[in-house]
Amino acid sequence: MPGGARFRAEVVTSKFDMSRGMMFRETLAPDRGMLFVHGEPGKYPYWMYQVRIPLDLIWIDQNRLIIEMVANAEPCKSESAAKCPQIGGNRRALYVLELNAGMAEKHKLKLGDRLDF
């Protein structure tokens, strides 16, 4: 992270693991996250269906620059996946990083910042 903070992220590359993401997890350690690695740049909206903790979602391009962020995304309370809204994915990204809600603000992340991984 800019400023030197480090996170340990689970790397997700398979379609199954990407569709499951952070579903059903009750907690996430403050220094942990999940990094979704898409096969090619594209617009990748996410959702919070069956996710139980609020998250910061960070879209990252092929140069590892932050191109979009959604802070404090709340879990979708609907029992129907079809009723959960899509979040972000408005710009072409290669990666999406999910962190605990508030981490982007705590570490002063902003559009254009470079993340090293």
C-alpha cells in the first residue's frame, strides 16, 4: 500500500472461487483481504450476496493502479441473489481487491495510487 502498509491477501483465480468470494465469512482480520485476478481487463461488477461483513472494494488496472473504489459496501440482506445490486465495475480492471470496510480510508487510498503485489 502507499505509505508502507501490508496486507496478506488470498488470491482467487478460478470462476468458482470468484463467484463465492467472501460469502459466508463472519470475520476478516484487519491485515487480510482477497485479491481477485481476472484473466483479462474488463468491467467486473461485484455484489454482496451472502457476504456477512462490510467491505471496501478496489478495482485495479493492469499497471496496478487504483481505478475505482467502493467504500463500506454493506452486505445484501435479500435472500434472493437477483435482488442484490451490482457494485462498481464501471472501468476496465484486471484485479479487484476486497478489504475490511474502512481500510481504504484508514490507509488514505485514492484513485491513481499504485499497489504493489
